[in-house]
Amino acid sequence: MRLFLVMSIDLHIHSWFSDGTKSPAELVQLAANSGVSAIAITDHDTMAGVDEAMAVSSEHGVEVVPGLEVSVIHNKKALHILGYFMDPADPKLVAALKVLQEARDLRNTKIIEKLQVLGVAATVEELKEISGIGQTGRPHIAKLLMNHGLVRSMPQAFAEYLKKDGKAYVPRFAYSAEEAISLIAEAGGLAVLAHPIQVDKTLVSLGSLLPVLKSYGLDGIETYYPTQKKKMRKRIRQFAEENDLLLTGGSDYHGDIRPGTRLAGGNNVYVSPLLLDLMKVRLKTKSKREKLT
């Protein structure tokens, strides 16, 4: 057994049920080996991996928080909202995620059709072989493009083919930020704005964005993230304090699809277990408030 003097948590991890490369059980094992005391599986548009992770959590001494990541639209801008502690069986949430999953499948088919028009001998069947189980998305299509020798890396695949205005770009349906935050809350969860550095590298727009999201029911902001360095974290904490938002954090670990990355802790971003305790306090407070109303 390995001993770790400073335990970290990691509340932003992807499994092979979306665009990660490891199973939920493997992620729990990895967390135990890495000195991570609690994790959240936050797959895109699905909570399919939560049960598997929770089933092995006690065996490895790692707490598993039910999680999710949803891409949303706010004022024509894409944002990512993380959800925590939702009931995976909540009927309204299940139905809403099904809509997103079907929209994702339709988009994938249209992208493949665009690639075929461009002369790429790719098929939907080939894409499914690459993605395996779970949700299939643009990272899997990027790998397909690499397999065909059209690009050398995933960033190149996105830059030339898959990002907005790329050769094969296709938009897909997304809920509004207000709708997604409401869905998370109604399923018993907490809603958190993911990696604000990807919203605005200067963070300036957070001053006007966060009060609006807070009015929708936003509970927190992802403060501790690998590319958000010390000065940036300090500014995000100030925004959080001004808007009474929780602090969260995670590695956004995807496994082998992003070589060189790892879970939180060590030389990577550190996320204090105290933050999870504060999230649980907020969750209880919200539950009591809802019962009174």
C-alpha cells in the first residue's frame, strides 16, 4: 500500500463512456494508486459509468461522486457545466440526456458524410469501432482522421476539420445554460461552471457572466484546473466570493487520448478534500431549503 502525506481529490474525470480511454473501475484503481481520495466521473452527456465506479469504490478506499459534464449555449457562446450528486435515475434528467445523446449521434453521422464528400474513406461503423462503448464524439473522429493519415495530431484534426468553420464541422443541439443548470438542480445536484479559462482567457467576462448564471442556480466554479495558474486561481476565487459560489477542481483527465496527462495531485493541480466537504454542506442546505418551500 502506498502512503500519501497530502491527499487530493479530482472532480473532473472522463471514462470510456464518453471520450476517455479507461473504464470507471480502472479510474477508481488509478485514483487509489495516485493518492486521490475522491473522484467524480464527469462524462459528457451521460452518467452511464457512475454505477461501475461506485461499485468498486469501497474496495479501493476512494469516494466516488456521481457526476456529469454538459455542453451548453449562453448568449451564442459555448460553456461547459459540471453536475455533481445527481440521481442517475432521475426520469427528467435521463430523458434530457437521451436528447443530447441522439443529437450527438446525428452530428457524428453528418460529419462522416462531410468527410466522405471530401474524399475520406471513413464510415460510421469504423467510428464506432474506435469509440467502443458509450458516447462517441469529435475526439474519436479526430482519431479516425489520424488513422487515415490526414492529420498528425488531435489538435490538428480539430483545427483543420472539426472546430467551428473547419472542413467537416457540424453544429449540434445544446441546452441553454439555464435549462442545464435547472436539470441538474431538479435531479438533486450541484451545478458548476467548468474550466473558466476556456470561457475567457482574460477572465474579464466572468464579472458579468457569473451573476447571470448564479441567478439560474449555479452553485460553483471550477477554480483548480491544470492550465489555471496561481494568479488566475486567485482571481477566480475572488469572483466566487463575490457571487457566493463554491470552489471545485479537477484534472479533466481523459487517459491515453491525451498523452502525458494525469489525475490531480503531485505536480499536477492539487484539489483540497475540504472543497468536497463544503459541497456536501451546500447540498444539505439546498435540500432543507427546498423542503421548507
